[in-house]
Amino acid sequence: MIGRTEEYEKMFRLEGQLWWYRSLHEHVDSALQQSFGPRRDMAILDAGCGTGGLLDFLRKRGYTNLRGIDGSSDAVAFCQQRQLPVTLVNLNDLSGFESDTHYDTIICNDVFCYFTEADLHPLLASLSDRLKPGGVLVSNNNAFDLFRGEHDVAVGILRRFVRADFDRLLPQHSLSIQSATYWSFILSPLILLVRQWQRLQLALGWRSAEEAQSDVYLPASWINKTLYRVVRAEQALLHRTPFGSSLFMISKKV
């Protein structure tokens, strides 16, 4: 998504409101509590932090040892507006960034989808190397090619994943999946219908790739609240589901 200033501007405005971001940020908080209990002082790195919405959320939740990096100057500028400790770093060059610093947790949300298979291995190696022994990698990932649509085109997503991809990739870099679930299972038929309609429009030439828009927009208030409540109910009642447009994982350095 680097170079798409308008998409970063939308992200910056909507992260604290949009149902999807709110659900994801709370999911990360739950993962941290699952791994560390009530602690709020563990060293956390958000690798590919975007405009800083998650870091801002965690700061408000009382986490005190936060750091972020991103490869986009637009994203870093928005983080600076939030007064967050974020540095401009190309994730392909992560091994050269503060090589002596290690973290209890690294968060990497919707980042792996921008890397080719060849580039993903060095990134995973660098992330694993930066974790303390027993440290945790929390990641959210675009899932299932069925959900590919206009959003993918607009933000430059290269690939989508299934759990089996990470079962193959992570052990090669001393990482073991502790828990994984797709979400949102309940909303997946609606999301799939929208994405398939988007793909049809692109295929028929009714919309061009240059006109593509991301799914980052704020619907009517009642719709936004309803979608948020559906996802939160799903995460509370169904701790693991077999299908959804995203794959959320907690992995541990072994």
C-alpha cells in the first residue's frame, strides 16, 4: 500500500470508528492478555503499524512499552500526529534496524500479504530473530482467494493465505502456532457476495483497476454498530471458526 496517500488518510480517520478495525484491535488486546495476563509493561513492536491506530488503542489500554515501524513515510507522518514512537523502516531491511533490541511481542497485522514468497522468508526470519525466547508473534492475515476483490486491487495486496500456508512457513523460522482462527465467520457470506460482485465488475470492465477503492469507509452508524456487535459476539462465543476473510494467529518462538 506504500505510495497510496489517500488510503493512509482514510485509515487514519477511521481506525478508531470502523467496526473492522475496532474488532481487530480488541482481538489483539485479548491475545496479549492470553499470553501475558495482566501485564502491561512487556516490550511490543508493531511491525507495519500503518497510521498507528493499534498503537494508540494499546496506549489507551495502559500498555507502556510500545514501538512501531512502517515502510511508508505517509504512515509514519500520521503516527507522528498521534505522538507515537514510530520509525520509518523498510521491512525488507528489518535485520538492520536496532539489531540488539528484542521484544516480548511483535504484532504484524495485514502485512505478509504484501510480500512475495521469496521475500516472506527473510521477513519471518527477522521477526523471529527479534523475539525474546518464548516471545509471541501476533498476526492478522488476508485469507482465502475467494475473498479477493476490489479492495485487494486498491491497496496492492499480492496474496491471501490459509492456515496450511503458515503450518509450512513458520516452523522453518522457529515459530509455532499456538492458536489460529478465521473471522468473521458469521459475516463471511455477505463479505463474499460483495467481493464476488466487485470481481465481476472488474472482469467485465464496468470498473477499472485505476478506479478501485478499498473497503475502508464508514457505513451508516447503525450498520457500523451492528457489524461490530456481530463480530464481537462471534469472538466471544466461537473461539475458533473454519472460514472467514481474515486469519488471526498467535505464534510462539520455540
